[in-house]
Amino acid sequence: MEKIPILRMGQFLLVTIQIDLYDRLALNLEADLVQMVSKTGARGVLIDISVVSIVDSFMGRIIGNIANMSKIMDAETVVVGMQPAVAITLIELGLPLTGVHTALDVERGMELLRKKILVDGEEQDADGEYAYDSAE
Amino acid sequence: MHKFLFMKLETAKMLQKKKKQIIDLWMKNQLADSALREDLMSNDDLRAQSEELVDALLKKLTDDNLSNVDSADFEDIYEILGGVSITRARQGFSPRETGLYIYSLKDALLTILQQEFKNDPVQLYDISMKVSKLIDSFGIVTFETYIKGREEVILRQTDEITEISTPVIRVWDGILALPIIGTLDSARTQVVMENLLQEIVNTGSSIAILDISGVPAVDSLVAQHLIKTVSATRLMGAECIISGIRPEIAQTVVHLGIDLSNVVTKATLASALKYAYSILQLEVRKKQTTLVKSN
């Protein structure tokens, strides 16, 4: 059984989808990710889909679900590197993924997550200076 | 009966013998027409074109196929005619000029036949009808290919317009602008959207400005397309600003009840650019020292 690895990077979880997702795999990812969020207390989830070239409505819904579930568990989700064809397909399917943050690539996604958590988080003053520098 | 057949056999041969005369007469007919376009085609070219057709026609013409316009013998001629009328369509000849080209051949042929058969009205009538029918069928082919040629020209222009009219401009590092000129329909939106998204990937830009000051009218469908483009851009991880919203367009959008509240809209491209700069934390300033010196 194939499994999509979920990597932990400090406060964030990093998921890179390197193969075309089929339904079973997507469902497993959803379950694993929620488990991981709860286990690690992660504040952000970054999903890299830059090599995914095919999506269907099910995939779109799973991504939306993951974002909503993480949100309830106080973690932001950022989807990065979506291909033009995938974006057009999702829009045509009527899935604008409103609850999901997006970024062009992993670097900008990480930056966005850091900013989000600083804005929402309590340790804003302590770490604010540092995050701002690294963003530049 | 035998004599009649013999006479008929003569017709094709007779015409072949009179080839020079036919061509001269045809050319005379064509040159006599006031609508002759010497600017599009020189008389020598016209003569060469006409000779080629008469040559091919007389070579293939027998008394058997004269009465059968669908005969396979005429395929070459249809091909030549097709080539001639497509070139004429591309060169900008009018339908009338193209029609006169082929129908003046009929006049030439009928004149020759009249001279030849002036003592035999029955025969003349019979042959004239057949020649008439044959040239009419050529005429139909000519028009068909002429219109096909014109349609090709129109199709090519449509493609070109779609291609040209959707340039994605890189106005700043990380900022793309896409001025839309002309009405947005589904097919064009698709091209616009694909170009824009591809360019976002290629340049890694995080802001795209969609300028619609060149769009004459916005209806609910166009607005739908715009919203789709904005959402797709957002999914890619970039932000999309719509600029160039004229007062009339703002009126229509509100009257149609279209919700653009999730979309950043600006009145001019300049203000959209300013907004983009503020997102990227850039600022534009006057270079003060040099200004003082030059004044």
C-alpha cells in the first residue's frame, strides 16, 4: 500500500504529493494528516501539489476537507504549486476552495504560513522581528 | 442516326482545333469587362491562367463526357478551378469578378459554336445546352471553393485576433498585467485564463492585474468568466486585481446583481499597480537630488 509521507518541520507539517492521487490514497492522506496534526500540535499544514496534473471533484473535496479539518484543530492549510490546468479544472467543477490558502511555491507557502501564525498567534511580539527579517 | 453521332463526335475535335480562337475570345470577353482588376493580376498572368484551363478542358473533352458533368475526366479541371478560385479569394477578388471569369468562357464557347453550327439550329441548340450545363457546373465549383477560400481567410484572422488580443505583460518583477480588449466570450476567456495562468507559473509572479477598460460591455456571462479567472488565479497562489472598471460597467454589474465583493477592483491600471506595489511592500519615489540640479 502506497503512503504519502507527512514531514514535520517545526510547527508545520509538510506534505508533497508526488503521484497522481487515487481515491483510497486521498482518503488515507486525509485521515493520516488529521492524526498528525493532533499528535504534533502543528500550527500549519503545507500541501505541495506541483506535480499533480489530474484532479477530479473528489480530490478537490478532499483538499477542501483537509483545510476545514485543520482549521477546526487550529492549523492553517496552504496549498502550493497548483498547475494552471488543475486550477481551471477545479474552477470549472465549481470548487473554488474558498477556505484554503494558496501560494505559488513551497518557499512562498512557508512564508505565508509563518505570517499567518504570527498574526493569529500569541507569541507575535517575541518572534515577530525574526520572522519579518527572514521574509525579506 | 449515324450521321448525327458522327456530327457529335466532331464537336469536341472541332473545339480542340479552335483552341486559339476560344482563348482569344475568352480573353477579349474578360478584358472587355469594366470590373477587370489589373491591379490584382496582370493580363499576362490572366492569359496564362486562362490558357491552362482551356488546355486542360479541351484535352479531356470528348463528346461522351460533354453531356455528363459528373464524369471523372473533369476532376483535373475541377482541381485547376479550385486552385484558381482559392487564389482569387485570397488575393481579394470579388465574387462578381470570380464569377465573370468562368462565365465569360461560356460566352466564348457559345460564340464559336454559333459560328460553326449556324446552318443546323437543332444541333446548335443541343450542343449549346450541354456546354451551358458543363460551364454552370464549373461555376458552382468555382463559387464553392471561392467561399471556402474566403472562410479560411476569416478563420485565420479570427485566430490571429484571439492570439494578438491577449498579451500578458510583465509590468514589474512579480506583477503581471493583462489588458483585455474586445468582447469576452467563453472561448476567449479560456485563452485569456490559460495564458495568464501559464505566465504566472513561468514568471513566478504573485500578482496579476486584469485590465478591462477595453471591454465594451459586461453582462452576467462576462462577469462569470472574470470571477472564474480570478478564482483560478487565487488557486494558483497569486492574487488577481481587476482594473479599468468604467462607470457604465459598475452600473451594469450592480444592476445585474453580480457579487464582486470577493474580488479586488480598481478604477484604473495605475491604482491597481499602486495597490500591487503596496502588497509587495514597494514604493515609488521621486529622485529628489537630480531633479533640483536639472531645474
